[in-house]
Amino acid sequence: METESRMNIYKASRSIKRRDNTLYNALRSIYEDSIFVAEISQLWPELPLLANLRCGLWYSQKFHSTCYFKSTDGHNNNWSFNTSRLNLHVALLAAQRGGCMIVDSTRKGKRFPDSMSKTIPIWTCVLNRAIFNYRERSSECENGSFQNDVSSSWDCSLHLPLWVSEGEKVFIEDRLDGWVRDLETCGADIASISSILKKPLRPLWVSQKTVIWLNEVPEYDSWDFTPIMLVSASSPSPTYQQRTTSEFSWNYIPGAGDDEESWARGLSPHLFWKHAYDIIHSGPEFCNQKVADIIEKDRVYRCHRGENVAQVSVRPSTSSKPMDNISDREIDDSPTSSNSDECALSWLDSTNLAVGATHSGMQISCTDSLLNCSEESLPLSLESVKAYLQLPIASSKFDRFALSRKLPFALEFARMNLSQGKRLIICCKDGEDISVCVCLAILMSLFNDQGCFDDGKFFSATTITKSEMRRKLVYICKFAVKARPSRGNLRQVFNYLSGGVTPTTIETIEM
């Protein structure tokens, strides 16, 4: 009887959670929080607005660019400066424009995610120290042109928010010099940033709890540092809040943009903002069907233009009623999500290797070869059937060992085609994670240290180290600027290459 009672309580709590975490609640929460983001961006309109992927991308329809700072790099006792996610374009942009704003959010009832509380402050401090060291070693410093700036006014201290404890700050500071050495030895272009960054980087934190006197907003260029404004979009509520408008009642979800696979039902931030008015005003009962129709219309539109787009099944809520006709505005507007940047391939110098999203594989010539790591098949016409291999690889988030199981087949396919002098394109769904990791494995196992194909001779005579793997990854990211390989997939690549580790014995190695 007691067990049955516990099960009933468990089912009831799960039912309440599912009811609160609906598609409409998530999208309405994002819409409301985006108003705050827009207000803050208007206080300093000259500063470019960046989205911290992936959660931050939902909170505005107009971003200048994106970045990728992971909260896990700022978790307690797991602090890290990851050279596979240098985000140097953020520093360059801030240097050129006098600062920037980064938008993110968190579900946990905190004011800021750990990406903003610790990951980005660590990043700014490491970059400031690396620039300081570079200028001290440079000829300009020896000639005295930078001497006064470096010695007296260049801030190399670690700036953390007040809610980070002093004990945690001490532990982080003890690791800073080691992270600076990692940055200096990974091949990053510190010189370019140093040449244009006039003031050291420094984070500032803005949330919905922040008090700003509108008649006393300081000019960003009046500070003695380059501001990195960290804007946390969501209200720091520990629980769901029921909110009511003149039309609908809905539950507010803090950090609703996080983990979009679990709630978005195939909707992307671009499609959401293209149809935000219609979605929000469709209400809780019609939201699921409205989103389903929008996604299907976008899929048909893209298919008519030669893209191979998988059909997304979106189940409407059980209480849904028949949809109203789609508005004329919705019919006239054409989706623009497939722009030229998304269709581009990233060729790695003279290696004959390229990475990209699945649809970019359509650019392949008849003499090339293609390794397709997504579930979407491509209608191609190649000289040989052996020049195309579809090898679906799930993300480590869904299958911890999918990549390590498929790597032997990927490497053999690459060896066979590269040895025949063919160029090789590696693509995956987004061209940012799996294709990059597979390319990294190919580059390390089939190419020598000069980037020339040698059929694995250099690899067989060399011991694989994490520093060497980081160096090769930085090389790939130099050309594939949208690369965002996940830590789980990088671990699988390292474990496989360092000893042919099988999924049953794979170990957790921090990259």
C-alpha cells in the first residue's frame, strides 16, 4: 500500500511537471524575457549583442554574432579554460567596438548561469594575462611604446561576482597561470587581439534584479576597461510562476530556452521569431498545432529549393481544436534560415579535408568523396559508389559511445579515398560537432605533423597526447569558425586514438 502511494505521488509530480513545462509556457517565457534583453541592449546600442549558444539564441531576434561559453567549465571543482572553445572572435569584436553584450539564461533559480559567473570571468582574465605577457616580450615593449600601459594600467586580476566565495576564487587563481600557458602554446593569435585591444577585458553582470538609474547610465567608453556585459535573460525564480493576461493564463519557466531538444519540437529560434506574434497569440490550446504547421511549411519551402530536410513530427496537444487558416503575412514571408554561411564548406587549407552541415554536401563534385554522419541521405552523382558513405552518428548526449563505435568505419573510408587523391567532405546535421570530431580523428591518424596525408605512418610512430589533440583542434577551428565540438565526443576521439579503447572500457578524460 505504501509503495503504491509513493508511485501515485511520483506520477502526480511528473504530471504536474509535464503540464507546467509545455511548449506554450516555454515560448511565452522566452518572449517575456526577450523584452528585458531588448531594454538592456538599448541602453548601450553601440555594443554588439551576442548569443551564448545554445540557450541564449532564443532571447532576441537580432544578434550580431554567437559565442560558446559552457557552464560546465565554471562548475565548482571543474573550472577550466578550454582551448577548443577559445571564442577569440568575441575578444576581437569587443576590441573593435569598445565592448559587447552576451546573452544567456539559467533554469536553476540563480541570477546567472555558471557560464557567466565563472567561465567568462576566467576567460577574460586569461586573455588579459596572455596579452600582458605578449606585450612584455614584444619588440614594441622593449622600445618603450607599451611599457607604461603594461606596467601600470593593464588589469590582469580575476574579476568574479560577489556571490562566488573567496575560497573558490583562491582555487581558480591558483590555476590561472597554467591556463595562460595553455593559451600561449595552443597556437592562438594573441598578436592580433593585442594590436587592437586598448583596454583590458572585464565582465559586468546585468539581470532582471539589477537596478539601473536611466538618467545615470554611464558611457561604455568612459570606463578604463573594455566591458563584456553579461545579460542573464530570465527572472531568478526558484519555482514556476503562474501569470495571467487578458487572454490566457500560463506558467513562467526561468531559463526556458535551455535544452531545446526536450521541448522545442523541431522549432528553431529563427522560425520562432519569424512567427512569434502568431505563436504567442495562438494561446496554450492551439500552440502545438501552430508550431507544427510552421515547421512543416518551412520544410516544404526548403525542399522546393533543393534542400534535403527531414520531416519533423510534432504531436499536437490533446485539447487542440482545428487551426485557423494561416495568415497572409505568413504565406508571403519566405524563410531565410538557409543562408549562404550555413551552406558553406570549411576547407582545411591544403589537406583536402572539409567539414560542413549536411546540406552543404550537395556542393560536392563528382570526383570528391563524402562522409555523411547524419541521418539525412543525399542524392549524389559520384564517379564511384565507394566515394559516398552514410554513417549516422548520434550525439554523445544521446549515445555515449556512438562516435567511438563508428570511428573505425569512418577512418577506413577516409584512408581509402584520400589514398586515391580524392578530396573528402565530412558533414553532419549542423557541421559543428560530430563532423569536426570525425575530421579531427582523420587528421590525427592519417596525416603527418605538416598536414600531409601519409596513410597513418606518423600516427603509428607517435604517442597521442591531449596537447597534440588540442593543437590539431585549434587548427581545424581556424578554418571551421562555427565548430563547437562537445566534450563527450572529444573524449571518445582521444580514447579511441590513444589506444583503440572500446566502448566497454572507455574512461572519462577531461579535454
